[in-house]
Amino acid sequence: MIPLLILIIIVIVILIGMRRNTIDVLYVKNFLSREEHDNIKSECEKYNISLEDDDLVIVKNRKMYTLDKDEYITKLLTSRNVCDKLKFLGAKPNHTPVEYRVYENGGMMKWHRDDQMYRKPQYEIVYTVDNTSDSRTEWYDPDTNTIHGVSTEPNSILLVKATSVLHRVTPVNMGSRKILKFSYSQK
């Protein structure tokens, strides 16, 4: 039932994207299998002792760890299975390292657009490992002059096309938000 729902959502997004000729933002629940998600959670627990303060100017109280290309999570997020799930983007994994990021009390990211790192704009993808926080990811739709937002669920992805969508992470007032950030580039 859930895979059918994901397929329906993807088809609708593709149809909308074909009309506009692009997908700028997309949220998908239950992205990986339960086993893959559990393995990711377990791997991320190992990284907690290696977290460092993120000194990015638009970020407050966020810690991060950059994964190596030979680690389980990196291999999974660039696997044939994940590539197939994201093939509707017309994109493939790029050389940007996967980052594990943790937002705790006061953690937030100001309004911004992601920088274009490659010849064609990449898709920045946020995979939610765990989220017990009251924080939301919000984005601005200039066509409707509306701010949309979501409290991302564990095992979901939120993808944003670089340079296209103004977005932010609202402050964490309780709990924590643990995510993996990775990217795919257009072919």
C-alpha cells in the first residue's frame, strides 16, 4: 500500500514537473526500507562522538560530521536502489560528501538558497534519520506568495533544487533533529 502511495506521489510530481519543466521541492515519506533506515540510525549513533560545530554563517547550534565515500551510508545513498528511486529527477550521485547533521536546542538555519556547485544545479536531499523536535523546514513559493513547511518524519526525504527555492529550518525549541544531507546532479 505504501509503495503504491509513493508511486502515485512521484507520478503527480513528475506531471507537475513536466508542466513547469522542473521539480524544485519534493517531500517523500518512507523513502527506504525499515531495515535500511534502522541500519542508518545505528551507523549515525557511532558518529555522535565525532560531531563538530558547524561554522556556516547562516546556521546556529548545528553539529555535523562528514562521511567518507566508503562508509555504509554513503554507499547506500549512492546505490542502484536509491538511484532508481530518484531517477525521475534525471540526476545521479555527485562528488559532494554525505554530511550527518544534528540540530539540538536553538539549532536552526536561516532563509537561504542552496549554492550551485556543478555546471547544472544539483538537488540537495535531506534524509531524516530522527526528529523529536518542534522544528520545521519551510520554503517560499513565489508563484503563490506562500510559505509551506513540514516537520520531516524519520525515513523521509526532502529535496530542493539548488538556486531555486528559498528555504530555512526553524529553531529547535525541544527535542532534536538528525539528518543526512547528500546531493544528486542533473545528467
